[in-house]
Amino acid sequence: MRGATRVKWAAGAVAVALTAGACGGGSSGGSSGSSNGVVRASWGDPQNPLEPADTNEVQGGKVLDMIFRGLKKYNPKTAAAENWIAQSITSSDSQTFDIKLKSGWTFSNGEPVNADSFINAWNYGAALKNAQLNASFFEPILGYAQVHPNTSGATAATKLSGLHKVSDTEFTVKLSSKFALFPDTLGYSAFYPLPQAFFTNHAAWLAKPIGNGPYEIQSYTKGTGMNLVKWDGYKGSDAAVNKGVDLRVYTDNNTAYTDLQAGNLDLVDDIPASQLKNVKSDLGSRYINVPAGIIQTISFPLYSSRWNTANSAKVRQGLSMAINRQQITQQIFQNTRTPASDWTSPVLGDAGGFKQGLCGQECTYNPSKAKQTIQQAGGLPGGHITISYNADTGSHKEWVDAVCNSINNSLGNQNACVGAPVGTFADFRNKITNKQMNDPFRAGWQMDYPLIQDFLQPQYYTNASSNDSHYSNANFDNLVNQANAAPSSSESVSKFQDAEKQLVIDMPAIPLWYQNGSAGYSQNVSNVFLNPFSVPVYNEIKVK
């Protein structure tokens, strides 16, 4: 996943809209959130309860990163993986890692954060019976195949054999193969520790999650909002400088933007596309537009008979060439997006795995070649396609319609493509998770950690946690395995880029554009910025 740190989906807020001046998460509404030191921010309901190993979308990830801290923390300015609860993570062979913990850390219920907190959480996350969406993040650890077999057979073990407790402040992790970059993945939310209360009274924990981060959850009303308060007992050096965060659910980011302008909201981290022409004049220096580790794609349900034929990869390539990315990013997004030419993000840099133009002609607008390629492959399945998207927020209708118009114009058929809205983000994600899609659907990836591995393996490796296309290619998997086992970062990056070249051939998802993080904030707050994952750094926001 957050991933990315989060294996997450780039999306706007969902659920029930709040009218101007209405409250969410238990605050009293109006401007009271600012007067009592609490930040009022737009948000959307998470898809699932906030179990760290079962959250792989943005909205839930925002909360997890406020109420938890892990072995590593990603620097909010650079995304560099820095030791946090970990005192040290060392290895002599890139396969067995010795992890020593800092002492004195506790959960907000007073329980100590110790080796068992991580070992128990990781065993829970990996176990097949718990059906955690991020289970595959534990796949590198020895014993994963026994606790989470790919076949329908019974599990051969209940715990990962690669985890061993040395003491309360030390444990070791043995991987099934070398993975030199493994420590840098440990800031992702799937690897967060869990208190014993999670296991002794699971239902109570789900109703009110207990973490070890700067904030505690005070209340949550689905469809309305969540109220988080500063935890005064927090151990880390990044304690909240405000008194809390009032997350308010919106179904329409235009409504959230209006509330921001009216002073009824302090932070909107999803500026509506329709407002991008005016946002600089509306907000001035309170408008944020910065590069982020996010890519927007169109994914295909390769489990559908419409998209698993011998020629369907060529059809997908043709559709990619039919999309005028440059025109859409200029006219719809006012250059807050950059046309994509690979499946990663420029935020990684060349050393991190980004390679401009890797996709080549298959990601270059060429309407005549697009039409020819699709015709030679037998045409669109059934003569037309739909592109599904969640209709509640994120300005997806505008760009999906623009993509379909570009495809229609390229193919000379105004009925070739049409947008297919799904009411809410939660419903949209549930249809994808339950394999109920028959045609392409909008997808987005927000990096979980700044590695090319995070952009490729969680989404395209066979049976990976966020492989919503259900893409499977033995050569791609083999190259990913080689990349993970490479002795140096440069060799690893090279192998991952070789794996990307297989995506060009198979095109399980069409890269559209790299996304900037955009946000706006009120005059009631200061020190507002987005981290490289495009998430507000809530604990640093000061309330006037």
C-alpha cells in the first residue's frame, strides 16, 4: 500500500455532504473549530474499519497516520525513510534483519509498544483467515506461504516463521529471499504495531481504534465525520501543535471549497477541477500546488471475458494512443497534472526508478495509429466501452468525459466510449474488490514509500494486494523477484524498469498523468503543507 506508504487510491471525499456551516465529527459547527484550536478539514469515509493491514485507500490512511507511528517514518518534506520507533535496523546479508526498538513508547491506553506489538500485528495481517487487504506486504517474510497459501488448501501455520522475539525491545525478521530495501518499506501503515487490546476485544477496538500516534480518535459518525484530539502522552518528537483535527465528510468537493471560502472549513486537500482557474485569485498564497507521488491510470478487469482475449492487449494499447493527455491536463487540470509516460512518478527521480518515456509510442497520442491498432485487433469488445468512476468527488466526471471524447474522436465513433458513474467511492471500491467490473475503471496510485517497487509490485504482481486488474504475467513476476533480490539499488531499479517494459506489452492499466497535490486553507491556520504523498501534515498545522 499508503500503497504507500500507502497502498492507496487517489480519491476525493465520499459519503453524505455537509451544508455550509454544518459540522462533522462532533464539533459544534460554524467557526468554533478554529476558536478552540482544532483544524477543520474535508474528508471521506474509509472503505473499511481502520485496521492497519486492511486499509489501502487514502481516506483511511490519513487517519492511520495520525493515530499510529511505526518503525520508520517518512520525512514530511523529502519522503526519506527515517528510524522512528526503531532504534536500529541492521543486516549483514540483506535477508535477516535485526530490529532494536526505542524504549518508553506506549499506546494511548498505556500498553507498552514492544516487540510483541509488531510481531502479533504482522502475524495477524499476514494470516489468510483475517482477509486483510494488505496481507501481501508480509509476503517477503519467511513463512508467508504457510500462513497465507495462494491455493485453496488449509494453512500449514498460524504464525510467520521468519519473526523471532529476542527481547521486549528487539526482534529479528528473516525474509524468504534477499531484499536490501526492506527496511525502507517499514513506514507503511500495514507494518504499524497493535496493542493487546486489539486482540482481546477486537470489536471494541474497531469501534474506537487505539494507537500510539499524536492523535486519539474521540468520535466517528459514518457519513458525517471524525473527531481526533491531541494525545498529550505521545512519545515522539512530532507531537501535534494543534488541539485536534475535525475531519468532515463531503460528497462534493465543490461544497467543501465553498465552505473553505466562507470560513466554515480550514483545509481542503482536493481542489475541484472547476475551481482551478480561479483558485489562485481566490486563495492567493493559501493555495498549495506541489508535485506528489501519485499517478492516475485507467485499469482493465482482466478477469472479464471482454478483456482476456488474445488480442485485447492490442486494443488496450490502441486506447492508450487514442488519449490526448497533453490537451486534457492543460484544459481540465490547468497544468496541475503532467502527461504520464511510465507507471511510476517523477517524484522518485532517475535514481529512484522514474524513466521519462519508458512507455514509448504506446503512451503517445496518435489517433490514426490508435484506430488502426484497434481495428487490426478486431475492434472494441462489443463495439464500445465504458469507463467507470466514483461520482461523489474528485472531479472525475470531467476528465473521464474528456478521455472518452478523445477516444471517440480518434476512432471516428462518438459512441465508442462513455463514462459510467458509480454513486460513492465506497460502492465503487467494493465493485472493484468484488470483481464486478466488466469494462475499464479509473484508478489512481499514491505511493506508500518512495521506491519504484511500490508503484509496480502491489498493483501488478500476481495476487498482490492492490492488483485490481488481476493481472498475472510470469515474466513480470520473475523480474520483480530479481529486482527485490538485487545487491544494489541501481541494479534493483534496472530490473524493475525491465518489468515495466512488460507492462507496455500487456497494458493492464493505461498511464494517464502524474498528479500534483493541491490544497487550500483558511486564514485561521498556518504552517500548512502537503507531504510527498499529497497528504496534509496535520500535526504541524497551527491554529490562530
